[in-house]
Amino acid sequence: MEKLQLGPEILQKENPRLIYARLSGFGQSGRFAMAAGHDINYLALSGVLSRLGSSGENPSAPLNLLADFAGGGLMCALGIVMALFERTRSGRGQVIDASMVEGTAYLSSFLWKTKNLGLWEQPRGENLLDGGAPFYTTYRTADGEFMAVGALEPQFYQLLVKGLGLKSDELPNQMSMADWPEMKKKFAAVFATKTKAEWCRVFDGTDACVTPVLTFEEVAHHAHNKERGSFITDGEKGVSPRPAPLLSNTPATPCLERDPLIGEHTEEILKEFGFSQEEINQLYSDKVIEGKKLRASL
């Protein structure tokens, strides 16, 4: 942006109220500031990747969601909202330096703040909340599908055990970490005896904290999601999540049209800003802009 003479120092002289958000992987300073990278690199440098993955396996990234979208896009959007709120007091804008590394680390503050509570003393994948506990993990069902179990509290754990058809007095103490590997094997053997649908009939309506692992093809048809309208179908029959969170007075109105092509509305937007067709043609000629229009298939 500085090369284009559109950096914040220049633009804020023209408009001191301007809020200028800079979203990058490593941030605007530091030795990696100009280095290339992707979600997995930012996740690695944040320290969080070291805690993700199965026991005895390499660290594994949860798709490209944590750094790109949560630590990056969402934290940047929050920064913009904070700057907008602050501007109502000061009347001035500011520059937002949104680093995906720092956003991911800050998003994961819970991990840092609970280090002294014993939650993460074991190797990766062997702790209470990272898949090590038999009552906080996933299990394969008879039809090759999966159920998610999150029965942390004792009262929920008792309902889990009951639903599995086991007896508490014949099992080790819930929090006996030395017994967790064997308990996981026992639970896995039981889950493998029924299909996902059958386990749903066992646990639906209980507080055992057992839910089906739904596929993208299943989510829109699940009763709970249907009742809330959690997923929408566009004009081309594509399914996607409804905007969230749901505001009581001003809920978002989802667009059911197809997503625009990159550059599809370039001309319309430039014309709205007062560019003439001749100027737009020159921008095309100079390869400053690109446009893409739908063509009818005859």
C-alpha cells in the first residue's frame, strides 16, 4: 500500500477519522514481517500448534481455521469494531495491526492461563481436553460413523456410563488418568456395537453430552439445526451456515443468490465512484483491474 502511496500515514492526513486495518500473518514489524507464510506457519509460531494432535503423532492443524479465520479475520474484525467505538469518543481513527500469530495466541489464552492447573501436564493428546480422556473424545460406530463425547462433569459422566450399558462400580475412578487408555478401549468397543443413529436414540434427550459427528451433508437435516434454521440453501441448492450470532432486533438477512465471481461487479462499483467508461477501459488496458462477467451458455 505504501508503494501505491495509499499507506495509513498519507490517507489519515486526508481523513483523520479513517480506521485502517492491516491484517497479516506475522504482523507489521519483526524479522518475519515481510516473510511468506500460511495458516499452519502462523499457528506454529503462536505455540498453539504444539498442543494440537493425537498422542504419539505429529502436531496437526485443524484445517486452516484457527489462524486464518479465528486469529486473523475475526480478531481483525473485532479490532475494527473496537476502533469504531473508540472513535465515538476521540473522533479519530487509528491503524489496526492484526497479526495472525498474535491473534491465534490471544484467542488461546485459556491454554496459557491454565498451565498451572495441571490441565496440560501430559504429552499432546493425553490430557483432559485434547482427546486423552475417555469421556472427552470421539468414537467410531458400527456403521463407520462417529459420536462425540464431552461428559466432563460427574453427573454427565454417570449418564454416559449408563447409556453405554456399563456399571460405574465396575469401572476405575473417572479421573484416574493411569486408567484412561484402558477405559478408552472399553468405551470404543461398546460404541462399535451400534450405528450412529442407534446411539442418537440412546443419548438424545439426555445430559450425557454425547452427540453425533455430523457431516456437511447431514447438518442441514438435523432436527435441532432445522428448528433454528441454522443452515440456509441458496438458489443453486448450495448449503451454508446462516450468519451468526443471531441479533434480536437486527438479525442478518442472508443472501440466497450465488456468490459473485471475482471482478464481476468491478465496473458497477467504479461507476458508482464516478469513473467514466473511458477511464474504466483505460484501467483494463493498463491491467490495473480485471473483470469477469457471466456469459450465457447457449
